Amino acid sequence: MDNSEEFYKKLKTQLADTALWPTAYLYKFIVPTDSTKIAQVEAIFDNLGAVISTKQSKNGKYTSVSINVRMKNPDQVILKYKEVASKVEGVISL
């Protein structure tokens, strides 16, 4: 099993133990400052009623994307992390 699968497994356990589902979940991603990449992240959460905010780093090289969205269960949270990781090049999930 690779590290990312181990990470998702641990995250699922933590989410299941710490929240009553469905619940609001805050995603944080760091992407290279590029309007296309930021739009890709935003598009993944389109039609979910997400509140999305972005903030550029001091030197403008990176942009942090925060997404507050109501999710049904831990599996749905993890699916979105995986979708972002697979579709947006250079993204860092926090």
C-alpha cells in the first residue's frame, strides 16, 4: 500500500470518529498561482454549494484555496481529495 492510501485510510478513521455526518468540511489546497489550476479546483466543487476563498502567497507564486462545503460522509470527503490530486497538477492538499 502506498503512502497516500495509508493517509486516506487514517483520514477516514479520524473523520468518522470526530464528526456527525453529514457535516461541513473545510478543504485546503495550495496550487501554483495559475488561474487555470485554481479554476480546476473550484470546478471539482461546483454545484455542491461550496464557499470558496483564495489567497495568494506573499511572493504570489502560490495560491491557497479554501473550500467549505457540506459533505455526506468521510468517503465523499476522500473522493474529492483524490479527484483534486488526480486532476490538478502541482496541487498540495493540507
